[in-house]
Amino acid sequence: MNSVVLRAVARTMTPVLLQLSLVLLVRGHNAPGGGFVGGLMTSAALILYLIAYGTGTVRRLVRVSPLKLMAMGLVVTLGTAALPLVTGQPFLRSAWTELALPWGGHLALGTPMLFDVGVYLVVVGATLGFILALAEGEGSEGGRKEDL
């Protein structure tokens, strides 16, 4: 599609949607949100950009194949879930620590955030791979399998 308005909206809204996806990712273990919803929001931003600029531009923007994103997400998710087994804890047991902030207060860090990051990467990889395959017509013409 070659619409000036669509390109202007995509160029303006994509960074906003990506920032919103990160907010949803970060707040997910304390409130509604998390890796799944954040990943879907990132995919929505990239789909908007794909409609405005095409698949080649989105592939250059992402720089990592969707399959590699899914693999990295699975490694992070399974690693976070299995880490407690090393210490004799049950599978998926969360671990927390607090860091003192220089301006006062504390920051609670935990493994649920890492788990959410893994889910985020899997969702972005899966949806982006699916949408790119549809946009490039790989299902019927045999396209580039190595980039999936």
C-alpha cells in the first residue's frame, strides 16, 4: 500500500506501540499484562509497519529471524522455569531479591520477569513469522524457508 497518511501514522505510532508493549511486559507480574500481551502489542506495531512499508523493511527493522526469536524465548522461559531445580526447589518456583536504589527505596527483582521476557520473545517470533509468511505468500509459492 502506498498511502502517505498510512506511512505517517505508522512512523508515528510504531514507537508508541512498542513503548506500550514494554510497559505491559514490565508490569505483568504485578498487574494485568505480561509477556503474552506485550508480545502481541509488539507484533501489532510491526504489522502496522509491515502494511505501510512492506516485508523487507520489517525484516531489516527486526534483524533477527522469527525462528531465532522463538528459540531465544524458549531458552529463557525454560531456563527460568528449570533454574530452581538446581537448588532442589520445585519447577517454576520464583526467586526474588531487592536492590537498594541510590535515591531511596528498593527495587524488587524476580524470576517471573525473566519468564515473561521469554514468553514475550516466543509470542513476537511466532506472530511475526506467521504474518511475514502470509505477507510473502510462502504458503502457496514455497518462498524463503531459511528466513522464517
